[in-house]
Amino acid sequence: MDDLKQKIVQCNLKLFFFSVSEEDHSDADCFVCVILSHGKEGVIYGTNGTIKIDSLVSNFKGDRCESLAGKPKLFFIQVLILSLKSQA
């Protein structure tokens, strides 16, 4: 995979989460996000690369998403971790 293409995909996902965090959530009682993917601890795999979970979740902290400050933010992240061991 081309490094530039991978960075574009990562930027699109980060931009999506950033844009959602910038929306007005004043009428919401909480925020729920569900991510199902492959990955490893702290990282999810997309179709074209990896991205750190912290870089997505951090957009919703109270200082960055004021309309969700003081409200529950639930992130359900299911990551399938594959381990390939040689059987010699």
C-alpha cells in the first residue's frame, strides 16, 4: 500500500470523528460509538491502514466537545486480534 493513500484514509476517519465531535450535542443525554474491526491493543485496522483508538476518542473529551461535557460518552470497541504462530 502506498503511504500517501494510507495517510488519506487515516485523515478521513480522523476528520469524520472530528466533525461528529464538532456537532451540537446539547439535546443529547449521552454519546455512543460502536467500532467493530480487526486490530491489536490500542490500534484498529481499516481497509487501508491502522489508526490509534486514542486519536479518535480524544475528540470527545470535555475540553474539545463542550456540548458533551459532563455527559456519558460510551465507546464500544470490538477488535479481533489474529495471531499467526508457525507450527514447525
